[in-house]
Amino acid sequence: MATIDRATVEHVAKLSRLALSEDELQLFEEQLVRIIGYFDKLNELNTDDVEPLSHPLGLRNVFRGDQVVPSAPRHEALSNAPDRTDDAYKVPVVVDPS
């Protein structure tokens, strides 16, 4: 049986960048213990004759077939770009290059 303790809750909160109060830490510890307990209860079920499935409903692909069509000319696709360089969109740097 898996257990959740206060240190685990604090660790998960830190990883999630959550600043939790003492009351919240206590509440989440209790809730996570109950959740893990429920999964332990589910593990007790005999699933030997149960076929695995990815979805409970019989779904099918409703997309249309692929068709090759000409795309818009590059100058037309870039006509509304707020800023461009040569034949491409110009966007601000979002990652530190160092």
C-alpha cells in the first residue's frame, strides 16, 4: 500500500510552485491519502478476463480524407504579418541564446 506523507505533499507543492498554508498542506495530505487508498482498492479487483480498451465508447475517425491542394503564395501568406524578414515571419526571441 502506497502512502503519502507531509514531506511528499510539500515536495509536490514545491515542484508545482505552490505556496500552501499549513491548513492546505494538511487538507491535501488527507485527500491524497484517500485517493491513493481508492487506487489500492481498485487494484484488488480481478481483471483477468477484462479486455483492455482505450475508450469506453466505440469511436471512429470522422476526418475527411487527405487531399493535395495548392497552398497560398508566400507573399500572400505573409501579407498580414506585423513584421517579416525576407520570406518569413519575424518574431521576438523567446529563449535566452546563451
